[in-house]
Amino acid sequence: MHYTDSINIKEQNQISTKQRPIRILHVVGGMNRGGVETWLMHVLRNIDRDRFQMDFLVHTEKPCPYDDEACALGSKIIPCLSPSKPWLYGRNFKRILREYRPYDIVHSHVHHFSGYVLYLAKQAGVPVRIAHSHNDTSAIDAKAGLHRQLYLTLTKWLIDRYATLGLAASYKVATVLFNRAWKTDWRWQILYCGVDLTPFRELVDSVAIRAEFGIPADAFVVGHVGRFEEQKNHQFLIDIVAEIAQREPKTHLLLIGDGSLRSEIQQKVIQNGLANRVTFAGLRPDIPQLMLGAIDLFLLPSIYEGLGLVLIEAQAAGLPCVFSDVVPEEANAVKPLVRQVSLSKSASDWAEAVISARSAASAITQADTLAVLENSPFNIAVSVQKLTEVYEVKF
């Protein structure tokens, strides 16, 4: 018998991947400017693309903001439609894996639905199957109806059975997808998503950036970056800003992002008499520049977060940050800049916290905040290194 006849499948994979890149299929809803997708783009830009080939399976045919750049960097954007129709989705998924094979790793970022994705990947013979938990939906899940509870139970069971590895963006979100004893199971690990700190070292023209939006140079600008969806709590955010404006006449709110609730929030802004104080900037590719040049304080009253990577970016810009106490402790990367407030507190209490945080803004320089983050797990170089170690250990 020849030696090659007796080696196992893993050894064959090791040999084949020495001759070609390790091929990873990331599963996401679409390559939009969300926290998960932005981190994946940071990874794609910084990873050794000769060693790792990253493609993206998405649940939409609509063009997304990161599509073109991802393709320019050598990735494929592959639509797999009908996630709400499991049998049709499963057929599409298996067809894609046959058409684009071989994939060494399927890395799924679609929360509980990852259970079904990894089950399909196992059936297709993909050796490494990763479920990645990015969001803390535990409070919402606890209120789910019977059918939703059955779905959550089934998908968590599928993750436990078919994931060869699980990654979580914080300790808090690990229990959302993984079993309660995840700390004693070697498969489940914490991997902090990182930020590219380079843009935060650039000099910007604050007057010019504010002028672009018609914001006075001497305004006190409260900033928010996030999708206009229930999770981000824009309704309460507008209430807070109305209270801040009563204390600081030069208050202005800069909202960056888009989503299904945008028109509803625009209407609330008008009803509250804040139309001249609020700018809807839409989706923007230049978040670091806006944080450095336009925003004085970052406000994030989210109902839930997996980590809140945008908070790390805000701290990299040296901004004082006021955010809800549901945000995981790990997001407090530069402690002099951060202040957490309970969602049970009133908009008036939040406004007082904002005014107080503004007064303490000079406690640490931006250069010092960058130095802290440079040596933290939130540096993209550290994040990519740890991710590549995860990928390579299997081959």
C-alpha cells in the first residue's frame, strides 16, 4: 500500500492547502456598513491574501457598499437567497459549495441561523465550521413566542452539534449561541474584533468637515453611528438630545447611518423642534475623519450590543463616550473616556451625564488613547493575527 493511500483526510487537506490558499467562505446578510461587515473588511485588507482566500456568501442580490472593494481585493460576493425558506436555501447553499469548491472553512456570522448554515456545510463536507456570535439578543430572545423559542432551541442545538469552533465578540455574547458551560468547552473562544487605527492618526480640517454639513464651527456636536433600527434606540436618543439642547444652546446632533426607521426618526426630530439641530448624514465611508473633525462626544443608548465596535472607533478618535449599561464591559477600552448609564434612567439623567462627560473630555489626549488601543486586543493587527491562528491550527 502506498503511503498516500493511508493518510487521513486532514493530512490531505494539509498537503493541498500548502499548494493553495486556505479558502474561507464568510456567511453574512450583506456587505453593508455594519459593525460585523466593517470588521470583516478590516480583516480582508490586512490578512495575507496569498495565504487566505476570503469569499462572502450573502442573503441578498442588492448591491451593498463594501461589494466593490471586496471584489477588488480578490473576494467573491455570492448571493444565496431565501433564508426564510429552509429547503430552497439549503439547495442553493449546496449548489454554491459545489460550484465554487473547495472551501476549507465556512465561517458564519448570521447569529442563530448559523446553526442551519453549519449543518449544511457539514453535509457538503466542509471540514472546519465556525459559528461567530456578535450580538447580545438574550433579553429579546427571552420574550420570544413559542415558535421563536422552538427555532432558537433548534438552532443552538445545531450549532452545538455541527460547529467545529465557536467565536464570540465578548464574554457576554458567548452564551447567546453557545451552551452555558462554554468556558469549559475548548471549541468556544473569545475573539475581539479589531479596528484599523491608521486613519485615526491623520490630521483633519475640522472647520471644513463641519462646513460640509452646515454645522457651525463652535457647535457642541453629539455624534451617533448606527443603523436606524430598534436596537440602536434612536427614539430615546432624540429625547436625550432635546434635553441636552436645553442645557447647551449650541448643541447639534450628527446621525450617521441608514435603516428602516430613518423616516420615523426624521419625523420625530421635526416634532421636537430639532430640525435645525440634527443632521442626517446617511451612510459614510469616512467615519474616522468625521469622528476626528466633526464630533465632540459620542452617544450610544443601544438596547443591546455584542460589543459595540463603533465605540472602540470613537475612543480611537479621543471622544468622550456615553453609552448604555447593556454594552459589554470590554468596550471600556480607554476608561477615562467612557461613561455608562442605565437605560432605566430618564433622558434628563442622560443629558446630565453627557454634559458631565464633556467637561471631563481633556482627561486624556488622543495620542494617549491611540497608545492604549495599539497595545490592546482591539488593534486590527492583533485581531487578524488571532484569527489567522484560528484558521491555521486546523491545517
